[in-house]
Amino acid sequence: MSHNELSAVTLGGKGSSLSSSSVYATATGQAQIRIDSSALDRLSSTPSLKQKITIPEFLTLEETRAFLTVLLNKLLLCNSSKQFPLWISESLNSNRKSFQFEEEFDVTKDEHSLLINNECSAVLGVSSVLEYQSVVLSVFADVAAAFSCEALKADVTVFNLMDSGDGHSSKEEVAVASDMRTLLNGSKFVGKEKVPSIVKIRKVHGIIRKNVKSVHSTMRVELNSGHKLGEIELGSEHDVCTVLLPLAMALRELGEFSFARAQSNLSAIGSEDLKSSIGEIFGKQCPTDASLISSFNESLHLYSGRVYDKFAHEINVLFRLVWKIVAWELVTAYAVLEAADLNEKIENVRENGETSKVDKKKKKAVLGKGTSSILALIKDRLQSEKKSDAENSRLLETWVADFLSFLDLAKLEFNEFLLKVKDVLESNESRRLPKLPKGTRDFSKEQMTIRKEAFSVIEEVFERHGATALDTPVFELRETLMGKYGEDSKLIYDLADQGGEQLSLRYDLTVPFARFVAMNGLPSLKRYQIAKVYRRDNPSKGRYREFYQCDFDIAGPSENMAADFEVVRVLTELLEELKIGDFEIKLNHRKLLDGMMQICGVPPEKFRTICSSIDKLDKQPFEQIRKEMVEEKGLTAETADRIGTFVKDKGHPLTLLSKLKQEGSAFLENAGSMDALNELEILFNTLDKSKRLDRVVFDLSLARGLDYYTGVIFEAVFKGEAQVGSIAAGGRYDNLIGMFGSKQVSAVGVSLGIERVFVIKEQQLKDQNQVIRPNKTDVLVSILGNDVTLAGELVGELWDAGVKAEFLVNKRRQKHFDHAKDSKIPWMILVGEKEIKDGTVQLKHLEAGSDVKYDIPRETFVEELRKRLNP
């Protein structure tokens, strides 16, 4: 690029801001400085002091130019004269190779303050260069790693990571995995080799991206903040270096794993001569683990001593080492993948003058769509170089030097290459996979197997208790849902107005059930429903925006506490038969809570909102809840403290109940509380006789935030290692159905949060190393050849007989066995030329071993197979 073609970086204009990429462009001479005329008009201060510019001697030329660019921008933001900014811009634009200034300049007080405290500008300048380079490195490292995956025939299933939707998967790791899949899409070179340095790519490269973003956020502020006169202690340089330190750690780790892959690539080069020759150059030129550790330790020492400008410079030194290692990773991976091509081009001469024999058979590489496009770009660049006779005599050294020279990020041609790489990553042709909305997830065949088994257990329990199935629309009129959930109403998903109706996605299954009962004028109904509900919530582990609920409800009159007992009993059966492990059911009564509110002096209009605060006690300490009740919800400190004396009570149901009914208990003086205690006594005694009371804990802090509860409330909590929170909840709601304008119908129900149960079940299977069989296929009909009609005839007979069967038509015998093994199919009907000729089929029992086989007449094979399937 000629001097006249250089781009311009304009400083000082209205609304203009300096970015790290602009600083890097001026630092590397790819852009010239232009000061906006309006900025010059503002600079009118009269110099009153003399000051010399001191440039830290350890700064490279590139870092010095970055330092001066930042200093110039700071001058334009403060009370500066015209002379000094103009002089700096002219010096930068002159493209000089040295910036050591001996003369003193006439400066203002602000300029003097900036110059004597120039550490800040030095740190910001070097950090700008680092930020830009690290962004480029994050792309370049992915490319080099993708080529290593193919060179090492590595297992790349680690890149199948998708956003889990629950807020617990690293956004950057997911992005790295997505880019790696894009680069390797369609590759026939990746294999099944478990390579530790490949497995780490997702996490290590993700951390680099995360830290670069953190540096960017800080730099965007600090580059464009004005200088305050006298500001010395813990200024911008401290803030920037605080985010540079994690970047340094991430760079060191990236370098270590890249170096490991480069060494593995060297070992994988097929030609011994080529391996030896490149290995020799690699040993001389590639930085080592030791150099990375030494540079990182030096930067750590400088950070501890608060020598921030040298610290930033040392991280830049570390970056250069890492860049060289990553470049060598790409070179060595290229050498593996293109060994035959290199052997044809590069003359390896032995010491005795004889030319070594090389395998001229070129293996046609089927690389990934992304890597093959990038490989073509690299080849095009390397082949465009014309070599002299002298260079041809040492062609390998020249080729390596040319390759590494091309990978110099300060060169414009590498920047052009990088833009093409980004095009490859973003191209539709490379089929970047779409993403899921937050708070949602797909279910694999193995997960669906777990779900189907769980739903089967749940339906069995519900139907054992005489419940009938019900289904309701996924959306309701907004007016149906509003006013039923208290503070949680803000989590309802509203839909766009379509046809004049205000609609919302259902928040739970209870309100739609109440609407159904009221709308149809039903006096009673015992029903269950398993369906999806939607909440505009913040995703977390086991918490989604779209999820299944499994509801069991009893509406209509019954003996006092009879329905409540049955619902709690159903919940215990569900959790025991799902075999999730240890759990407990926390139980309370809404009338007891309301009585407690009255006793403590809470105004009636604040009952529900205070209950909502109390309900958080399982996640937050009382001190935090107390602060919320007093500062946000307007309770007096005395009232909040009195609530605290009650809500800390919990224990064995009958023991705590006895305590609350003792003479002198404040609850005995409240009519609502007395009703609650009497009802709980019936419930606890019934559960005790039913041998289920040991699962229940009487907990006065349980409040359940939903407004529609009127009596018993309960919540099931998993007590195992998986932190999933509440897994089921419910209670009595006697007024909800009547809210729809019909007569009051009492009701009680429970809702199982099945998604959290799945989290527990999946973790159990993982801990036990159990493999899920995703299908129920009993037999694979394997036709060795291409006779689809024969396959259709045989498998058709099996399907007609009710046998679960699949078929496969393929000439390769191993394909059939691999499919049966992957799908865990226990039996195989194998038919080849011999069987067709003999009028038989070969029946193999794969679970007993591949050599356990039976030759069965063609006409009786279905009957014989059924005998073995159902002995």
C-alpha cells in the first residue's frame, strides 16, 4: 500500500472515539493520523511550562507509535495547546523509525501532567495493540487447531457442544465449538483418536475470547476518558492491567496446548526425511514451553510490583511467543496433510548426495469445507512466490520461512487472508448451525428414552388413583391468566395481537384446569395433564423457559383433608417410583401463614408480597430477606424481626404441630391459625397411617408465592448432589375456579417439574456409566448385497408378526455389524448369496457373541425368531 493509499484515523472530532483497532493501524503504519479541524479550534491554551517527552526505552517501535497515538488523543481531550498535538501527529505521519526526543517543549499544565505521568498512555497504547492482536489470534488459533484435528485424525465429538438453554453453558465455548464444526464440516480426515490437546481446544480458546471481550470493554472506556490533573494513584493503567492479567494466563495456556499439538503434528508426518528436516527447523525456531513460562512469570512479577507499563509490554512479548507457536502449529499440520505434495516439490538430499526415495502416491485429502477453502488460500499464496536458484537449493528452509512470513499479522496480506477466513466462517455455504433460543433445548434419542420411561411411570401413578387425562390449549386469553400468580405474573409470555384477542402462553396447567372446570360447569373432576408451559424467566441449571409439567388435581367436595392427603400421597409415589433418590416434602398451610402475618402486625394488603419474600428463605439468608421486607416493602424492623422468630421453625410434622398447639402459643389466639392447625393434624395423622409421614417436613418458612393458594401448600426438594432446587409443588386453591364467574368449587393439586427430574436421572446414569438404548428394535434384517425387494419381503413378514425390526441393504458385512452394535440390536437375520441359494437365513444372537448363529429355513424364520424373543 502506497503512502497516499493509507487510511486515516481522525481524532478530536465531535462524537469521534479512539478504538484499539485504530491505534493498531497507526502503530503498524497502516493508517495516518488526522486531527479534526474543530478540535484544533478548541485548542487555545497558552503554554506555561517546559517539559521533555520521555518514551520508555523498553517499548518497541510499534508500541511507541501506539503510545504516541493514545497520548495525542488524551491531549485533544484535555486543556492543550495546538503546538504539541500537531507535532505528535506530524511525527507519526512521517513514518520515522525512531522517537527519542532530547529537546524540551512548551506545554500547558494539563500537558505537563500527562507527560510526567506517561505510564498511563504507555499502558493504554500497548494494551490497544494487545487487544487487536488477541482478537486476530482467537480466529487464527481456531484455524490452526482445526488443521491439527485433521492432521491427527482426532475425535472431534467435543465440538458437538450446543447451548443448553439453561444459562450454564459457556457462551464462548459454544461459539468456539460452532466455529470448529464449521471449519471441519464434511471432513473425512477427522477420526477417533482421543487427543488431550484437542479436547482442550473448546475451553482454552473460549477463555481467550472471554478475556479479550473483557479487555475490550475496559479499553473502550479508558481510551476515550479525559485526563484529570493530578490523577496518579490507581488510574486507568491499574484498571486496564487488572483485565490484562487474566488474558496473560489465557495466552500462556493457549501457547502450551498449541505447542503440544505442533509436536504431535511433527510426529504424524508420514515421510521420515520430511519429519526430520522440519523437526530440525522447528527445534531451532519455535518457542518452547519454558519460554512461555519464563515470560509469564516475568509479567506476573511486574504486575505484583505495579510496574504497569513494563507489565503490558511483557504480555506483548508473551503474545509474540504464542503467535509464533500457533503459526508453527499450522505449518506442521500443513506438512502432515500435504506431505506427498511437499515431497514432490522439496528435494531432500542425503549427505552422500543421493536423493531420498519418496512415496509419489498422493492421497486425495477430503478436508472439511472450511479447512479446504483456507488450504486453497494458503497454497495460492505460497505458490505465488517465485524462487531463485539459490533458494531452490535449500527449498525446505525457504518454504518454512515463506510460510511463517506470510503469517505475520502486521502485514496487509495477512489481514486480507484473515478477512477471507472470516468469510469462510460466516458463509452460508459452510452451513453454520443455527442456535436455540435461551431457556429451551432439544432432546437426543437417549434423552427421549428417559423421558418416555418417566412419563410412563407418572401416567401409571396418576391412573392408579383414578385420574382421567385432559389437554388444554397452549395459549389462553390474557385475562384468564392475569391476576392469578401475584408477583410472578411478570413472567407470563404475551403474544402479538392476532385477530383482536389478547393472548398469552400458559404459565402453568392449574389455571387452565380451573378455567375448564368453570367453563363446563363441572361440580367435580379428578384429572391429570402432562404438557408444556412457558415462563419468561432467567434460565439457570434445571430452569427453562419452556418445560413440561405433570399435574394431578382433584376438584369438588370431599371429606375434610381427604383430597389433600391423596395429592400428597400421589407425590410421594411419583418420586419413589421414578427412583430419583432421597427427597423431602416441605409442607405448610396458607391460613397459618396469614395468621402469622396478623400476629406479627403485617398490614393485610402486604400479606401476599411479604409471603413472596419469605418464600425465598431456601435460597437466601434471613438477613437479606429482612432487608427486602423493610427497605423495599415498607415493614417496620420490629415486624420483620418478629416474622424471623416464626419462619425459622421446622421439623417433624407431629412434633412441631404439638409445639404450635401448646398452651400460650400465639397461634391459638388466631381463628385462621387454629383452623389450619386442626386440618394439619388430620393430614399428618392420615399420612402417618399411610406410612408416608417420614417424607414430610413441617416448615413455617414455606410460603409459595402464587396468589391462588388458600390452604395446605407443599414443595418437594431433592436431597442428592444435583443442585436442582424444587422438583414438585402444589396445594389447595378453593377460590380459583370461582374467579371465572361460576360457583366456587374447592380444589387441590400437585405439579411435578419433570425437567428437573430429568436432570437428576441423566446425572445418575452418567455417574453409573449406564448406556441408554434409544430404540426397542429386536432384530436387524441384513441383506449382503443390493436386493431391496428381498429386504422388504423379510422385514415385512416380521412387522406383520408384530416384531420390532429394522433392515439394512449393504454389500459390506462390517456395516451391518457396526449398525447393530451402535443401535444395541440383540438379534440379526443375515442373508447373503449362500443363504439365498440354500433357502435359509442365518440368525445371529449378537448379545451372546457374533459367533453364536443358527441356520434356519426361510419359511419358518419368523416363528423361530419369535420363540427366541419370547422363550
